[in-house]
Amino acid sequence: MASTEEQQILRLQREFDTAELNDDRDALRQLIAEDFQSIGRRGFVLDKGQWINRHDRFHYAALETSDHEVRLYDRAAIVRNVQRNTGVHDGQESRYVVRVGQVWVDQAGEWRLAGIQFSPLAEGS
């Protein structure tokens, strides 16, 4: 059974996914650390502003995560899961299955997403 802190991290991860799916930029600003960086499935890097503003050209149609794993450390947590999503980027539909790694950090008593990395998985994984 997950500890209270693991449950809190998983709740925040679900809030992040919901904010992504619904293009809720206010929620994303709250959940993401100021020094956040993402690494995309092709190796590109985005900072917090670039990550949030990518919604100008990209929108999710569906986003599901499974196979959640949380590892807790002193003031940090690593979340791993599998994400299946569909979206539209510049008018083109996209469909991905990726393994996601997230780094959450405790900053002054508030958990924030400091980093996220995507690695492609074969369809059907």
C-alpha cells in the first residue's frame, strides 16, 4: 500500500495530467517549478514557459497513464509511468505511447514538478 506521501505525489501527477489534457495553464503554472525542464521523446528540451506555451500549437484529445511507480527521497520523488496519448499539433493528429519519468521536488513545503522526460515505447507495450 502506498504511503501518504506517495499518494500525495500520485494525486499531483494526476492533477498535472488533467491540467495538460484540459490546457489549464493556471494549474500548470502552480504545479511546475520555475527551473523546470522537459526532455521530449526526440531529445528536445523545454523550460517552464516553453512547456506551457506549447499548448498554443498542441492540444491533447486523450491522455492516459498506467503502471505508476513512485520512489521517495529526501525532498524529492521520482514518478515513472506509461502514457498513451493522442493529440493535434499544428493541425496534424499525433498518437504516442511513451514511458514517462517525472522528478517532483519539495520546495518550501510545496511539491513541484522539476523535470519530465519521455522515452518512446512500441505500440502495444
